[in-house]
Amino acid sequence: MISLINNQDSKINITTATQRLARAIMLSQGQFSLLLACCNSTNKQQQLLSLLNEFLPLAITELSIPASAETLYTTITSALGSTQPEALMVQGLESVVAINQLIVSTNLMRDELSKRFEFPLVLWVNDEILRKLVWLAPDLKDWAAATIRFD
């Protein structure tokens, strides 16, 4: 009985968090906004993206960062070219080999993100990446809206 209740509470929390993320994306349409979505399971991230598509009436562009990426800005601009998606979801940060370098360079380039991108940018992070953001790029972390957790 307790596990059933906990499971139902978990589903409610996921739905609430997904609605919060959807609302933040909708409020940021046409302008840059950095959103952090924290989830420790890549499988769960995929399920959440599917659920998010139910809440949002717009096309979400997904980008999986390659393990060899050294900068987030260059990786995104190379992938998008001149297109401006309605929203961009970036996944795979946990698999980047030079993650510390990527985080530091993103912190240094944060002003360019807001100049170049006219859409909400959602970074999917896990607890480890979130800790690294706090330590290596506190300005970038503070610049982002509140972290939306999917437990």
C-alpha cells in the first residue's frame, strides 16, 4: 500500500514538474531563457520529453551532445545553423568527456547565448552535472531560472 502511494505521489510530482517546465518554455517563447531540468535517469528523460510534448503546442528541437564536445555554444550553433527553434532541449551532458571544460566555456560565453538564441534552452542535467555547474560556473547557474527537478 505504501509503495502504491509513493508511486502515485511520484507520478503527481513528475506531472507537476513537467507542467512547470512546459509553462516556463511557453513564457519564454521568442526570447532566450536558460532552464535546467534535473533528472538522473536518461530513460526517464526520454519519457519526460514525450510527456512534455503533450503539454506543449509547439515543436521542440532535441540535441544530443556528443561525448567529444568541448563547447556548448559551438555545438549548438553548428547543429542549428541559422534556424531558431521554438525550444531546444539539450541532452547527453553526462557523457561529455571534457565536461569541466564545456561548463567553464559555457559560463564564459553566456552573453553570446542570449544574443544568438531567441528561444528557451533547456539543459537536461543530472545531480553530478548540477554540482559542477554550481562549482565551475556559478554565474551561469545563477543566470538560469530555478532548476526543475524530476525525482
